[in-house]
Amino acid sequence: MKQTTVEIGRAGEDLAQKYLSSLGYKILEKNWRWRRCEIDLIALHEDQVVFVEVKTRGRDQGEQEAEISHGQRTRIINAAHAFLLSNRWIKFESRFDLVRVRKTNRSWSLDHLKGAFEVV
């Protein structure tokens, strides 16, 4: 049976979470919401709070690159700031990562870009 886009997205987030955990990232939150924004994963790694956007593409979605739009970056940055303030993580450095997950015929591939974008 063919997976829906939502199911593929959830599977990609689960895979990204397992991957990051295997590298020593402590997952603090998954699908954290603030106003109209959601941050897929929030983790602690080497004294940094890492905000992770997961972009998952199914095999039927062609070769389009999974990138973060300017508007989405702005929303993620604002939500990250709210998270840091509300959870008293403000003393920690933070960064924004992108994990691209791609479903192929029988397997998954993953690409992790640390510091995918910065606050300007």
C-alpha cells in the first residue's frame, strides 16, 4: 500500500531523530509548536541547542531539492527564540540544522547539514 505524504514525513522525522540520537544528540522536543510555527526537532548537542528542520521527499517527488524558504526560516528563528526564552536555554549557543531524508525504492538516504542557516 502506498504511503501518504504525511506518513512519509513522519517516517522521515523518526529516521532523523534516530540518526541524531545515534550521534549523541539528546532530543528535547519533537514537533514543538509556537504560534503558527513548528520546529521538527529540538536537541541538545555539545552544549548547543540545535533546531532541526527535517525535509522528507518520497520517491515519487522527483529530484527537487529540499530547502527552507525565507519565510519558513523567519518563522523557525522566531519560534526558536521563544523556545530559548521560555525554557531558560538562553545561556546556550544555538544553531539551525537541516536534515534531508529521501525515500528510494527500498531504502532511505539521509543528508545532515549542520548550520544550514544563521540568524542575520
